[in-house]
Amino acid sequence: MKRDQLIQFFKQEAIKANEQTFPIYVQSFAYLWQYECGTLENIPAEINRLITTRALELGLVHSQKAD
């Protein structure tokens, strides 16, 4: 699978995911990305932002405000 295809597929799935399926999609994406690229260090910034944003939207993580 090409990187661009993997990114596009993940974006589509992340948008329609719910709080139960989202972690599964993230784990699958990370596994496939590492298989294709050999490392997780070069995941595009847009994917990092998407994961963070969706996790917040789904209530899977909570942001903390600095005092």
C-alpha cells in the first residue's frame, strides 16, 4: 500500500470513527505505517493533528490548561 493511500484511508476512517473504533483505527494505521516505512517517526504532522483532534472530540483524552 502506498503512503498516500494509507493516509487517505486513515483520514476517511478517522472521521467516521466513534470512541470504540477510533483506537483500533489508530493502532491499525500505526502498524501499517511502520510496516511500510520502517518507523513511526515520520508520520505526517497532519495525521498527528487528526489523531489528537479526533481523540479530543471523542472524549478519549482531555486537555489540561496551564495555570
